[in-house]
Amino acid sequence: MIDLCKPAVFNVAHMKRRIPVLVLLLLVAACSCAPVTPPVPPQAVAGAVLSPDGVSIHYTAAGTGSPALVFVHGWSCDGSYWSNQVPAFARSHRVVAVDLGGHGQSGTNRADWTMQTFGSDVAAVVKTLELDPVILIGHSMGGAVIIEAARRLPDRVRALVAVDTLHDVEEVITEEQISAHTAPMREDFKAGAENMVRNMLFDTNAAPALVDQVATDMASAHPEIALSAMENLFRYDAATALETVKAPVRCIDCPLYPVNVEAGSRHATSYRVSIIEGVGHFPMLEDTGAFKRELEKVLRPFSGGDA
């Protein structure tokens, strides 16, 4: 593991090309293929709550113990994509995986799919299940979502864990860049989404079956919902939002993309980054054991362990 705790700009030496960091934020916790994803454990129970705007938000919950862990997916996926981690952490924590509005088994009756409304989805689940204290864990677009959820739960959130996201919170994407990034998916959503996944998210050692499954899953999203979420994510001001969050921020990243630690630290003094070697954008799927160990390490100070 590599720890990046001092203010500096981390540039990955072997990176072949620079990819706008917020593109990576789009690609939320993707699902794993059947050979690597266990079924939802028998002890998990499913439920649903209403978000403030009336959208039904589906979740699964398992285990007992404090603090509760809430896993948040993002763009074009659902809460089941964390199932590699749920059984292990449910042994010592209450673990909840959420389907954000417009994803999985949650409702689709929303006009605009913003990070703020997704954050309200998560907050509604936390409040209904009376989870307190809670640690929010979000992959890719889920990083922006858990910031918004934390803003709505200021006295409950003990920490935020962002998984391969929030790489450069000061990066600004112009409207012209947004149009350029979304154009291929507006023309042919399935082909555009699959191309994005295959060309931007995996190292050369990724399992082909996993790449195929992630590409297929993301490309199966509802195009209008996916494009609305994508555009709203590009416009999201993570830097300003982070300044309003009291909870510590920890990031678990892959080595493929540059991380601007100095920028993160300017807006959250608690911003810390660690790197899992040998994986791409989906560390929880590509190396389940390494990700579990790193998440355990990150959680320990907030779960009664040593800092």
C-alpha cells in the first residue's frame, strides 16, 4: 500500500494518458461478474423507504454492530455490487447497501438526477433505520453522493470513505467538455457506455469476464436517467461541498489515475489517500481481499481501534 498524507500532487508514473478526473467519478461501483460475486447473504433483509421527493429507495441490510456501514454505488449500478464485502463486514457492523433513486429496485419517478437528491436518498435510509453513528462508503460517483448525505446527517456521520473518487476536487469541467463527453452516449448510449468502461477503467491485468460484465451492466442503464446523473455530476462542486462536512475524509484509490492530494487537503484537512496496487477503478471487485484489508485499516480508528 502507498499512503499519501502530505500535501502534494500525486502523479502516477506509468499512466499512459491523462483522463479528466471527473470522468472517473461517473463510473460508480460497478457489479462484478458471477464467478466473483457471492449472492446476498441469507441474513440480509430488504426494505424500502421514501426519499423526500417521494421516490422509493430500496436497500438491503445485514449484521449488527456499531458504527453502521452504508455502502453507496453510483452511476448505472446498484447496491448489490458491494456484495463481495457485505458478509465480512456484517460480522461486526450493521451493513446497509443502498439502491440510489433510478437504480436497481428503486423508483424512477424523478425529473432531475442530482448529487443532492441522491444524497437525500441515502440520508432517508439512514434516518429510517436509525443508524447512528454511521460511516458512509461510496465508490466513484458515490463519493459525491456521500458528501451530500453527510451534509444532511451532520451529527451521525463518523467518517466518509471514498473509493477511487474525489481525485481532484478542484477540477472544473466546462459545458463544452460535458457535451463532448456525453455526445457518444447521446448518439448510441449502449455503445458509448461500453466504450467508456472498456477504455478508461481497467488495467491490462483485469479479468476479461469482469470487464465484459461491468461494461454490459453500465450500458444497460436507463439512458435518460444515466445522462442526467452524468451531467449533474460533471457540474458538482465537490470542493465547496467538502468544506461543509465535519466528518474525516479517507480515500482508497487505484494507481491508474493522478490524485491531487493538495487540492483535497485545502478543502478538507482530514483528507487522506491510500493506494491499492495492481487494480483498476474497481478495487473491491478486482482484488476483493486487498480491498477488504485496506477498508478494515481505514475503518479501524473510527470503530474503536487504534488511529
